[in-house]
Amino acid sequence: MKLLVLGGTKNLGRHVVETALAAGHDVTLFNRGRTNPELFPGVHRLTGDRAAPDVLAGGEWDGVIDLSGFLVRDVSLSAAVLRDRCAHYTYMSSIAVYASKTHRGMTESAPLLPWPAGAPEDEFTMDLYGPSKVRCESLLSATFGDRTAAVRSGFVVGSYNPDFGNWGWALAHGGSMECAARPEQPVQYIDARDLANFLPHDGSNDGTFQLDNSRALAAGLRLRPGVEVARDYIAWLRAGNIPPEPPH
């Protein structure tokens, strides 16, 4: 798969690129070339700024993973250029999009933050972080329709990533664990490697072993439990039997 990564040289982006390359994808990076420019020397690079993404007009990709979309203006500009140049656009969003911070068990359909009246679309502040992600999701949906997806993550932890960094440092060096929240308050997090694996997954083989067997079941097919199948096969091997070479 031809994959365009917007960002890709720090934090989660490094894991995404490493995972995509390991999976055999053809990766192109688009960034300013200022952060860790020595990384991924064999990967094709397009150098430019999100505020002027015209360099992207020269290519076509199966998928885009946007890891650097913070300003609404920038995401709008890249979406306009890539609308007819990619099959799918994945946007790295955040759980900061949700309007409530008190309701437990919210799903993706929970109410989202509104856009503050008169707020600038070309400036970043922490107060606008959540609303900006909501607005970016909305404009991407309007541009790509069902060819876009927003991945809303909580804390992303692990190597290269700043979240939980002070805790990891304390544990690694025998320091004290500082916590601004109540000790019993839950925290949701995900390892950057797991999130990276999820983001470049193209789904091309997802349906291979998920066929509908309802007609066979209705006709009398009976399936023994998987545990029984595995145990009987192990017993057969332990009895001295040797399975044939796999056909594929």
C-alpha cells in the first residue's frame, strides 16, 4: 500500500512509520524536515509546511495518516489538496473532543465540544485543542465522506512519547512518583506500538476467515468447541503422530 504520513519523525509518528515499513508498505513522509531529519533515510520525503501543502499535489496514495493536524486551517488545506489524491484519510484525534468529563462509559457517539464563536482557525492554544480536533474531524468528513476515520486516543505511552514520561523516569531511576490526580482515579492509556499497529492496518485480509456459515448450521452442521479441537490434536501429536507438511 502506498502510504503518506503527515509528520512521522517523533513520538507516535516514529512507531507508525516503523510499523508501516515492517509491514512492507511504500511510505512517503511529509513534514518540515526539522525534527529528527536523520530518521528513515531510505524513505521518500516531501519537505514542506502544513500551511502550504502544494507539494502534495504531485502524488497519489492509497492511504494518508495525519499525525500533525492541530490547526483547523492546516488540516483544511491538506484535505483540499488530497481529496482526489488518496483513497482513505486517517486523522489522529483525541478523547479531548468530548464535551463531558464527568460521564463514565461514553462511546464514540457522545456529545462533542462546540467551536467557540470567533475563535481563530490558524492559532493553537490548549483551550482550543479539543474543539480544534472536533472541527478537523468535521471538515474531513465533509471532504472525504466515508473515506476518512478519526482515531480518538487517550494517553499514548512508551518510547519517544512524553505522556507518563515523568513516571517512567522516576521508576527507572528510583525517584518519587508524582500524581496530580486522586490515586484511585483510573487512567486510560495505550502503548504507542499498539496504536501504530492499529493505524497502518489496511483490512485487506479481515474477511478471509469470517464467512457466514448460518446455512450450514441450519442444515445440521455441529461444531465442537475450539478447546476440544486443540486438546485432541495435541494428544494426537503426543501419541507419536507426525502431521504432513503445510500446503501453503
